[in-house]
Amino acid sequence: MATATATSERFELAKHCSSRNWSKAIRVLDSLLAKESSILDICNRAFCYNQLELHKHVIKDCDKALLLEPFAIQAFILKGRALLALGRKQEAVLVLEQGYKSALQQTADVKQLLELEELLKDARREIDGILKSHATESPQETPAYHSEKSDEKSDKLDNHESGASSNGNSHESSSELGEQSKIVSFSKVASKASKQSDGNSDLCNGSVYKEKENGKCGSQINGYYESCKPCNGSDLHDNLAESSDRFGELSINGNKISIKSSKMSHKAEARCGISDESRKNKKYTIARISGTHSISVDFRLSRGIAQVNEGNYTKAISIFDKVLKEEPTYPEALIGRGTAYAFQRELESAIADFTKAIQSNPAASEAWKRRGQARAALGEYVEAVEDLTKALVFEPNSPDVLHERGIVNFKSKDFTAAVKDLSICLKQEKDNKSAYTYLGLAFASLGEYKKAEEAHLKSIQLDSNYLEAWLHLAQFYQELADHCKALECIEQVLQVDNRVWKAYHLRGLVFHGLGEHRKAIQELSIGLSIENTIECLYLRGSCYHAVGEYRDAVKDYDATVDVELDAVEKFVLQCLAFYQKELALYTASKVSSEFLCFDIDGDIDPMFKEYWCKRLHPKNVCEKVYRQPPLRESLKKGKLKKQDLAITKQKANILRFADLIGKRIQYDCPGFLPNKRQHRMAGLAVIEIAQKVSKAWRIEWRNSTKGTTKNGKKNRRRERTNILSQNRGGAGCSSSSFSETSTGYASLEDRSSGRSILSWQDVYSPAVRWRQISEPCDPVVWVNKLSEEFNSGFGSHTPMVLGQAKVVRYFPNYERTLTLAKSIIKDKLSVRSKKDKVIDLSKDEKIEKIMRAETCDELHNIVGEDFWVATWCDSTGSEGKRLEGTRITCIQKP
């Protein structure tokens, strides 16, 4: 029975080849090879691909054949022809030479030997001709681009390849495409935002294929591939956003649709404004097309492919529609149309076509791969990984699919799986610079910083002009707080292309982190002159806010709110811009007042502060909280005199001592940039607190030596100051009375007893105020001045581990904290739940299991739910009393 089936398939194969129906012949060969791997059938399939001029598949099959049989002469011939057709002549010569040597050792087929010899001579002649031409002509050549204007005619271009005559007219076309070309599509988000880049790629049987290039500059950002010329913006990854929480932006990289998903987070999420076509060193020819209406299905496919390559997606869809009208389940046409839909951001339609292709031919690995990529673009990472895994069943250890799955795993924060996939990919494709870049990002997230640096440097070693690698490396150094190396990397980017807005944004972030806000403003302004991005606008607004340029700050905050978004994740910046504008207006109204009058905690409505801290939508705030007065009114109220800005000798002295003291707050560990502005503000806070405490001690001393004499009372009255914060009930402010805990010096002395009273909050209030001024975009507020609901659930969270990601600043304390948490649990035999209920752990040997736990995941599994424990300290005021210290929380997030 099996023999009869095989014979039937062989007969069908012969019939399809006789009728030149190469796509159906390929499907029959796919079926035969699924049952038994035969070198002859692999070469037959390569021959069919060659007839369709789909050269990458030819090369792929020839490589498979040569892996099975190193002396497969036919494989050398077909691979050499494919490389020549792609314009990769030097590679072709190497392959043909290797094949010729093999043929000399096995001269069983003289005809193949002679064919190899002739091909080798032709290839060498072409290379010699190119060298002579370069010696006499200009080194710079402009690639020719083909654009099909209609079914009957096309433009004649230089360096063309001839096609078949149609209705007596010569049909000639050629395209020189970049070895790694790409197509980037519109991104549509809930906010109706869009961003577009251009590009090209090769489509084989409705699939897009990537060619490896030699010496071409390309870039991959957040999962999509871009060339080195700028096109005013696109995001780098979070992060490298960061992400993650990235929305889907889809592009097709050679043989893959890559996914871009945004946050941010910008932690990533480094992300770059680089995109343009790079088409060179490769000839792409369209198959011979008949001028009549009886055009063969295969050649219609070729025309659809050509339209996709040129970005004519609507026309490509129209061509594929005609093919599918005749054969509704034709998988190659479905994959082709799905790819065109994907470029147009019609991802649901694309997925539907890929699904139909899978139903028609479950072994179509390209359909599984495309659907996985489209699903990833929609943020459906679990389903995307499943589809890409299925593609690997049909193409085991395919470097392209592993590369793609590695990127999806990275974006879904499964960094361990990403490292595994990308490492296997790189064993086969040692020159895949994009894979090295993502490997570096994954290693960095896992806290393997040395390996991360090595991977990024390897990517740069492969291509010193690879902008994404430089940008990711710069962000890597920034996160480690190595600002010198970060700035060096950014300089390298700008030497390659000084129109990359993301480089200026990243340099602005570095200067902002160093406390050099005016330098940051300069860099961000250059970035904004290249592209008007929300990241640069918001950061520049916050820098203007910090240095007291309130008019410019408000202008940038307004512009941030008005920007049309290209990612849902960036909406949080618009929310923050709303809150920051209100705070800038409030601060502007206080500029000429005493520093004590700057009282965000007393003046600003608790609801406003709560929404600001939680980064919530400001709709309720707008409806229920008074807004700040216009900027003109605020500036008029807070107008400074010129002499107030002059630096006198006394002021210079105070600043010098403040800088010396402030330097001591700097952490000498990775992740903490030395912020000069923070240092100075901390130093000034220390000086103010010292003055306040000193004054309290003087009052205490006088009370103890002079008693409550008339003289003493007068002296004390002189030293009292009772400057109340104004703006009560004003815009954006609460009408709370100052009868609550005062931060003024009036609290230094109790009126009834004449004794000095200085609470701990009085001591720390100046430090809080200076911290609020030092970086106005950081929500620093007193928790007891917020709502009870917020106060009860509030915790100052300092994450050490986020899933698999290790936080560079705090992870060094992880082992110590884990050991401490286990010892507290052992001591108390219980923990507290999220709802603050006691969870008893004294039964079922849970304590023994907890003591053996090596990770917080294991701890969480043993306890069975989210929990926290708290360290304690002994009270000095009440003997024997224990006070709660730091809470250690273990939470599982979906």
C-alpha cells in the first residue's frame, strides 16, 4: 500500500513538472521528504525553487543535501547558480570550486563535471569584469529600483535583467535589493497613532526570506530590522523598553515578521530613530509573465511577491485574491496575502489567512512561523511561542525561527528561554548580529552583566556601524551607572549617523541622571529637531521644570499631552505631564516666597497626589480638584528680583559646603549615577536640618539656665517664626488647615510650657522639601497626608527581582534578604497575607521546606499565596517593645 502511494506521488510529481507547475511539485516533494529524507528529492525541490527564482530556498535545500552527502555534485551546481543569481559572486565561486574538487574525485558523472567547470569559468569572468569596471568607474553606484506600473508594461532601468516578451513588447525588470531588506508597516494603537518606515524583503511561496549580507549596515530594534539611514524615528527596546509591555509593531525581516511590543520602560526599552531602505548587492528578478489572461498561478504568485517587495500591498493583495478565487485553499497564496495584510497592520486578517494556510497544509512551516509572528505583534506571546515551536517541528533547529522565538521570549520576559534559543541560533549563524544584540539584552536582564557586555561587543565586532548594538550597549552602561562608557557609545552612534534622535534622547537621559539638566536640555532639543517624540518632550519639560524655566516647562508638558501616541504604554507620560504641569504652576507661584511656603504636602489636594503617585488617568482629578492658575498669573505672583539670583560670597560658601556634604550620600555600587544636583540638594538639606536642631538646642539650653524670665520670653519671641504656607484652597490645592503638624520653626517651642518641642517629622521635613525640589518629577510626599485608603496599602517598594529579571541596583542584597526572610519566618512560624491576615506555617513541615528554599519562587510555592514579613528593631523609648522595620514582600504577578 505504501509503495502504491509513493508511486502515485511520483506520477503526480512528474505531471506537475511537465506542466511547469513548480509550486505543486514542491508540495509533492514536501510530502515525500516528510516520509523519507532523500538527497535526490532535496535536490529536486531545490531545482523547483530555482525555476521559481526563489534562490534562498535553493541555497537552503542545497545546504541540507550537502550535510547529508558532502559530494552531492548537483547540490553544488544549484547552490552556485542561486548565489550567482543573487549577485553573491565571490561566494558562488567558492562553492563551485569546492564542488569542482569534489567532482574531480568522483568523475562518475562527466556531464556534471563539465557543467561545474563552465559555471566556474563564467563566475570568475564576471568577477574580473566587475573589478575592471570598478577600476575605471566611480566607486559609488546608484541601485536601480523597479516599480511595476501595470500588468502589461514596466519601466526599463539600468543594470536590468530581461524578461519575456508580452504582446510583442519586451518586458524588462530588475531590482537591486539589500541583502537583508525589510518592510515596516503602519502601527495602529488604541490612540489611533501611527508610525511608518519603509523597506523590502523577498517572499517565497508567500513567505518572506532574509538574505545574509556582506558588509551591509543594518539594525534591529525591539524586534524589527532597520537599515542605517535615518527616517525620523522609531523605538529602540526596552526595553528595550522597555516592555514587555510593548504594543505590537510588526515588520518583516528578510524571512521573518518581527514583533515590536512597547513600555518602555523605557528601560529599556533603548529604542532608535533609524529606518530607511538599503538596496544593494542583490539582483531580484521577476519571473517571465505572459500578457494573456491565462497567466499561470506560479507566475501570478511571483507578481504578488514583487508587489509586496515594492511596498504595493494593496496591489499584491489584489493579485493574491485572483489566485485564491481560482484555488481558495492555495497555501502559498494565503501566506502571501497574509504577509501583505500584516504589513498593512491588518493583523487579524493576516492571522486568518495564515490559519487557512495551515488548515490547507499543516506541514507549511512558513504559515506557522508567520502566524506566530503576527500573534506576537498583537502581544499574544504564549500563542506566538506555540506557533513558532510548531514551525520548529517542520524545520528543526532553524536559526531563523529560533532567532524569532528568542525575540518573542525576550519580549514576554522569559529571559532564560530567550538565552537558550538565541544561543542555539548563534551556533548555526555565527554572524547574526541581531541575535547577539538580543542575547546581550537577555543576559543583562538575568544579571549576567559580563556575558551581556560580551554579546553586545560581539555584535559590534561583526558590524562596527550596527547602530542598535551601540545604542543597546550605551543603555547597558547607563543602567550600570558607567556614564563615561555610555557617552562613548552614543558618540559612536552619532559618528555613523548624526540624525538618530534616540541617541540624543539617551544622552539627555545620561546628563539628567548626572544632574546636569541644562546639558540634557541641549541634547533633547537636538533630538526634537530631528523628530517630535513624546519621550524627548516629557524629559525636556521635566528638565526645564527642575531648573526653574517654568514657561518652557509648561509648554513642553502641554505638547506632551497633545502628541498623537504610537504606543499605549506611552500614555503614562501624558498622564504624568498633566500632573507635572500643575506642580510647575504651583512652584512658579512660590518662587519669590520663603522656602517654608513651598509645601506640596500641605497645599496640594490628597486626591491629586494619590493619582500622581499611582500614575492614574487624571479625569477624576480634573472633575474634583481645583486647577492651578494660568502661568502668567503664577509668574507674576512669583516674580524674582535680579539680586536674588546673584551668587554672593556667603552663598558660594554655603554651596561649597553643601557639595562637600552631599557627596557622602552617593552609593558606590552599580546602577547609581553620581548626581551632582542631588548631592547639592542633600547637602543644603543637611545644613538646614543642622540649623533647625541647633536652634532647638539653644532654646532648650536657655530654658535650663534662665528659666522663664521676662527676658527669656522676649528672646524666645524673637526667635519664633510662624510663616504659614499660603495658596490655601487655591487651584489644585486642598483647603486643609495648617493646624496639622507644622513644618515651620513655630513648633520648636511649646507655648504653654516654654519648652522646645521638635518632633521627628519636623526634623525630616526640610529634607523632604529639598528632595521634592531636586527632582520635581519624582513623587515624594508624606504618606500621612494622603487618603487613609492609600496610606493603609502604601509601601515604598524597592524590587530586587522582577520575575526572571534582576534589578541591577538592589539584587546584590537578594541573598542576604532571602536568608533574613527565612529566619524571620522560622522565628514567628507565620507570615502575613496581602490582606494582612496571619498565615500559619507551623504544620506539614512547611518550616523545614522554607529553610531549604533557595529562591523566592520556592518560598511563594510553599506559602501558597502572596505574603510579607517584617524586620524589627527594639524601641529605646519603651523598654521591651519591638517596632516594625522593613517589610520583605513576595508577590506573584501574572
